[in-house]
Amino acid sequence: MVHGTHNGAKSVVHELVSEDFPRIRIGIGKPIDEYDAVDYVIGKLEEETYQKLEEGIKKGVEGVVEFLMCGIDNAMNKFN
């Protein structure tokens, strides 16, 4: 089974019967307190955090376009 991933990705692995496919991961950081993980992921955002999220979404879109147009290696080199 795929470690460190969410149920949607696990479902893709199950349907493909393989873990051998490119993935794009976009992180959101980690909560200060491990017990606040759910609130950290689905809680209301402060304005400053929301602005950072918008910047991250734009960068994520650029990464997806790079991946589709130029391949995974170029995207990884440019955005990792």
C-alpha cells in the first residue's frame, strides 16, 4: 500500500494496480501541534495564510503546465 498519501491517491493506485505513475504533490506545511492536524488542513485561514495559499496555487498551476508541456524531469528541476 502507498505510504504517506491520502485516500484519493490510494484509490488511483488500486485502480491502476500500480504505483508507477507521476504525481504532483503540493504541500501545506505542518501544524505546530500534531493534535491540530485536522483543523490545520480544513480550518478557516487567516488572511495572510490565504494570500500565501493563493501564491502556492499559482505556482502549482505553473508546475502542472510545465509537467504537461515539458515532462516531469523538467518540472521537478524547475519547481523542487
